[in-house]
Amino acid sequence: MDDYIVWDYSVPGISFNVDSGRITIFKTTLKAMGYPEFFHFMFSPEDLVFGIEPCGIDDGGANRLPDKLSRDHYDIKSKDLVRFVFQSCGWKKKLTYRVPGVKPAPDSHKVYFDLRQALEVHEGRVKEVRREN
């Protein structure tokens, strides 16, 4: 029997879809970051940690957040980055993966995602990934 879980929408979150090259940043993540004007991604393939932090317009990889969000998330297309994340994590290409985030400190505006905690999304339902030791 499949073990689907209920996603906790009160925690920061992010999802990755390789087919579309899309990274979806949940509104809870943007709120945890203080809705910065600009932000960029960080990725450590060795540690399987992905991060988002506010930055300046001139910082490398800066993305501008729109003044108004019409949905409960913000999508960014970055096929090369998403492919690299999928390859580094050994994820199945047909699935979307959702990852809960954490702030390193209460006063920090950075959010980190341990990609080893990724959950598979099957037809809109979140499923825990069974890992072999």
C-alpha cells in the first residue's frame, strides 16, 4: 500500500520538475525570507543541500521577485540547474519532488533544503521516498 502524507503548508517548501525545468518556491519560503526584491540559489551537490537567500541586483544568479504574487507560489525556469539537481540526487525524471525547508536561525533570511528529505509527488499527492541503506 502506498504511503501518502499530508504536506504541512506552514513550513517553507520548494519543488523541482525536470520536464518543465521548473523550480517552485512556496509562499511560506518567500515569507521566511522576508519577501526580498532579489534572491539567488545555492547548491552543494556533495552535501545535497539547496538554499535560497536574499541578494543584491548585482550578485551572481540574482532573480527578481515580482512586486505582487498572484498565486501561493513563485515559479522559476532553470532547466540546467534542475537537471543538475536531479542528476546529483538520483531522482526519477518522470516525477516532481517537494522538499521542506528550514531557516538556520530565527533572524536569518536564508532557507535551506536537505534534498535527502525530498518527497515524491504523484498526481498531486505527496509520498515519502523509501530509501535503501
